[in-house]
Amino acid sequence: MESFGRRLENLREKNGYSKKEVSIKLGYSENTYGNYERGIEIQH
């Protein structure tokens, strides 16, 4: 089964977006969004 982060990455690439573009649209920093793709736990 594909991980959540891998699915995010695949969908982003399939639709031609960079990490920076997606992070701006979501209102996160590029580093925070990258952590989601890498599966790093985000502390709130």
C-alpha cells in the first residue's frame, strides 16, 4: 500500500505542480509541505 506522503507527491507531480506552488496554495511553508510528503510527523 502506498503511503500518504507518496500519494501526495505522485498527485502533485502528475498535475505538474512544484512543492512551492502547492505549499503556497495550502498556506504552508515549503518545508512544512515537504515534511508531509516525506512522512515526517508535524508538531502542532
